[in-house]
Amino acid sequence: MTIHPKVHAHVMLTQMNVQQGLLTFGEKGNDAISKELKQIHEKKAITPVRHTDMMVEERRKELRYLMFLKEKCDGTIKARGCADG
């Protein structure tokens, strides 16, 4: 009997958080993060707000922004960001 891995297992096992990705990929990882953040800024997808400018109730509702790095099949580094919540 042959057991096949789940289709999405390779995605979860190969992506890294920012700290791990920068240690692994170095400058290429940094460039990927910069490119992703620049795209978010240009498309005005999110608006940054200083933590000190927020009311207590707003702070309770804030979402963390997570970013992961992954090496694609062609060797390029891709950064992906998502809101946690």
C-alpha cells in the first residue's frame, strides 16, 4: 500500500518566517520582502497607523501582519504577507 503525502504539505514545509528566511536567503530574501511591502504600499491595501495614535479599543482589534518567504521552483524568492485574524 502506497501512502501519498497531502497535496499542500510541501507548501507548509518549505515556507519560512522572515527571520529564518533572511538567515537562509540573505539579500535575495530582503529584496523579496521589500518588493512585497512596496506593492502593498503602492496599491494602498493597508494603511499604517502608529500604535500610540490608537485608542485602547482599537488596539484590542488590531491585526498582526505575518510575512513568509519561500523559494520558488525557478530559484527566485517570494515573500507572502497576510493578516493574522
